[in-house]
Amino acid sequence: MSKTLESPWMLYRRKGSYGPDVEVVLMMPISVAIEDKLSLEVALREFGQVLNYYMTGPYDAVFIRINDVASVDDRRLAILERMASQHGIGVLVGGPPYSAFTESDVLKLPAVISMKGNPLRVYRRGRPMSPVIRRAGDFEQLIESASRYRSFFRAESAVGR
């Protein structure tokens, strides 16, 4: 007997006589790679590994996270941010190693979200994935708790491409 999962994947409403005819909130899968580095020095030295995930991986967005907050100085962090911004890679500081996004992550640079990744491929390969469960009394609470992470991403305009 297989287990059935229930989760809202789309919320919508038909509008009245003003605004768009239909408004939709889509719970869309996004594949993200987070590469943890113990210190800023290691992050700078091994940036090529993160760049490889960005260039060849099945990810919509890529982050480099520096775990040791004490190793971060503004001058060298600016160098990492400059390198990362050239490729749309996000920068996080803090947070426990080998974890998904956490409340203790400090966003230094949002990642460009490319929509070229393959979330299903990421899900299917490797070890089983662990769900992060959010309990909410209603859809508003669910959307609000997930919306914190919208600031972790930025979109680039497709105009002129």
C-alpha cells in the first residue's frame, strides 16, 4: 500500500470586475545547491567547485555558505561577493553545516534563480531527501513562513535576451 501525500500546490481565485481575471499563488519546486565552507578562506580558495555546480548542475540557484562567522572580514567577503555576483551565486553566512535554509542563515548576496534546473532529477538521485515540515493554521501562515526565503533569490529580466 502506497502512502499518499497531500499538499497545496496551487491556490487561485477568480476575480470580479477589476484586476486580472484569475490570481494564482503557485507552490513551485525550485532546486537549490548550498555548498558549505568552513571559513571564508576556504570559500575563496574552493570557489571553482561552487561555480561548477552553477554551470553544470541541475539547480535553479546555487549558494555558498560560510559556517564560521568569526572567519568573515568585510574586505575578503567583498571579494567573494564580487566573484559570486558575476555568476549569480548567492552568499550566506552562519547556519549549521549540511543543513537546508535555517533561521540562523544571514543572507549576504541573493542568488539568481534561473529556472533551468531539474528539481525532479535532484529529488531522484542520491540519498533520500528529508522534508522540512511547517505546521500552519491556514494558507496565509503557510505562505508567510515560506515567503521569508523569497529575499534569498533574485530574478534577472528576460528582456533583451
